[in-house]
Amino acid sequence: MRSFLMLSCVLLSFVTSDAMAVDVGDKAPSFEAIDDTDATWKSADHVGKKILVVYFYPADMTGGCTAQACGYRDKMESFTADGVEVVGVSGDSAKNHRIFKKAHQLNFALLADTDGKVAKAFGVPVTLGEKTVTREIDGVETDLLRTATAKRWTFVIDRDGNIAYKDSAVNAKQDPAKIEEVIKSLK
């Protein structure tokens, strides 16, 4: 019984949702993360300059996450014309993000939130712990390791740096079209 309780405590320590979720009208949290080019991406360099879409997703190279990312890719011309920047955030490494971007010709930044700090700053539930996804990439079986897995949430930050929209029950395939409608309502 004692070992079961100890194991339960250890497992519970890996699920982190202790941060308060930001809500519509709140100031967007300030954050930094390594992007898919291994550069430091700082929210302070982006917030206030454009409308910023920050979407959290569980993992690169998986079905729903790929559909969501490709949806954003396909709408990027419209988003750019409307003064919108999109950034995807997951617990995958920058290396995984490069593979994901290349495989699907993604045209926006992906941030490596390998410790879950960015997710926590927004209040997005995140589970820490290593997970591996094996995918065939360019004819080679490749293991993609991630160390944090966030829930799928999307935020829109307005030009004043406030949360203008929040969705904590995102439908991966419908998210880009839904966000496109939100952007139109902000104009």
C-alpha cells in the first residue's frame, strides 16, 4: 500500500496545472522559448506589433496536430494580410519542430516548450515526462522525443497585449477557420 501511495504521488507530480489560466481581457503573459531555428523567441518582440495567435498543441507529426498546423499554414496569406502572426507551441524540441515544418511546409514559428513553462504561464494544463513518437520521414524511421505534453488551447492576443480570445476546448481541424472568424471580429 505504501509503495502504491508513493507511486501515486510521483505520478501526480508530473501533471502540472497549478497556474491560473489567463482569461479574455487579461494581459498576455510575457514568455520566451527556443524556436524551430534554435533562436530565442521573445513575446516582447511580437506582442503589440500585430495580433498574435498562440496555439498550444500536444505533439509534432500526429494526426490532429498536423491537421491544425496545416490549416494555419493554408490560411497564412490571409492572416498576414490582416496583420496577424501565428505561433505554435508544444513540448517537442526545436529539432522535432524543424522536421515537422519541413515535412508539412509550415510557414510560421514553432516554439519548443520542453519544460512546460510557456503552457504554465497561460494556465494550459501540461504533463511532464518523456514520450516518443516514431514516424517515417524521408523514408527513414525517426524517433521524435518530447518532454512535455500540453493540452490543445488557442489564444488570440490583441495589439494592446490583452487576451482577446481563448479556446480551451479546441477542435484541431476547425481551429484555424474559427480563429480567422475571431480575427475578422477584432478589426
